[in-house]
Amino acid sequence: MTARFTRLSVMVSVLGLLATPALAQMLGNPVYFSPKQGVGLTIAGDFGRGLNDASGKTNYFGGRATLGLPMVAITAGGGSAKPSGGTSLTSFGGDVAVTVLKGPMVPVTISLQGGAAYSSVTVLGTKIKTLHAPLGAAVAFNVKSPGASVEPWVAPRVDITRTTLSGTGTSGSSTDTRVGASAGLNVGLPSGLGFHLGLDYIYVKGAGAISSADVSPFVVGVGAHYTIKIPSLGPVGP
């Protein structure tokens, strides 16, 4: 990391724009998983909130669309996050999840998921581009609940974040690989309406130019979703 890159990182942190690496796949929102994702098109609205100083206490508003196929789910979405005292930052991205274990006779459903999100912001003539790629595995516990689909899940992951600076007198790039995890609860009703809750944590050891202390963001998210069943794609159901 160049000296100019370090100085700009401090400046950006003070402004509250990118005080930490990407907090989740979409900046300010948990990385959601749904190993039991059913067949159909699911439209979701999300609200995320950073809970500690390391998260920037960001407020996030966004949406996602997921196409559920037998054993595969493809998601695309975007949203806007505004750190406390900072400037709004928009991010866009998507992911692909593959179910590797699923069945009525097993107590859990397991999926693998990889995704990427992109954001860009200009500060004092310098463009800051961030590419964030979470790669993880999720375990959903099969809960018997007549009249509703209840899916509690946990998902450890590897977080890769690449930040690139370009502009007036400043350029450079930095790639960080860290460990993260998320957990949540997805609830679906027979009507297609559902609700979701997620918690997200990334372990950041030290913060370079910002501080030598560990700075680990903690984010919570809630939202509602609606699933449109498409029987022609495969068997209907979670």
C-alpha cells in the first residue's frame, strides 16, 4: 500500500464513507443464505443496520430477486447504504447458490454460495472502487412447522475485498481476505409472503492506518419477500 493510499484511507474513514471493508456482500446488509430455497421467483426488500462503531452504524435499503431452480438459486440485487455522518454509497451484485444436501430424511440442508458486489464513490477527486466477494457454505436446520416454512440457518464464509483508488495524484490497490459468518431465519407462508432476519459479522484484525486494534463490523438485517411459484421449472415447494 502506498503512502498516498494510506493517507486517503484515513481520510475516507474520517468521512465515514468506508470506515471498514465491505460490511457484507451489499455494503451495510447481511450476506443472506437460503439452502432450502424453493422453485420460483422471489422478490425481497431489505433493511440493514450497523450495530457497532466498526460497522459505521450504516442504514441500508435495498432489494433482491432470486430465481430458484432445482438445486440452484441465482440472485441479483442492489441497494444504498448511508453511514452515520457520511455519504450514501450504492452497491450492486449477485450470487449463485448450489444445494449439495437436501432430503426429507436428513435433519439439515446444506448449500454452497459464491457472490460478488461492486461499489464506486468519488472523494476529493479520487475514485474509490470496491469489489467484494463472499464465498461460503450454509447449513439450514429442517424444522417441522405445519402451515409455514421455517428455515433457521448459519453460514461461515471467506470474505475477499479488493479496493482500487484512481484519481488526482493518488492511485493504488489493496486486497484483503478475512473470515466472516452470518446467521438468520427465513419464514415462508403458503400465500408466498415471507419474512427474513439476518446477522452478519466479519473478523478484521487491525485496521492498518486507522488503528492497530481489531475492528470487526456487526450488522443486522430484516425484510420481507414474496415468492411466485413457477411449476414449469420443477417441483413446487421449499
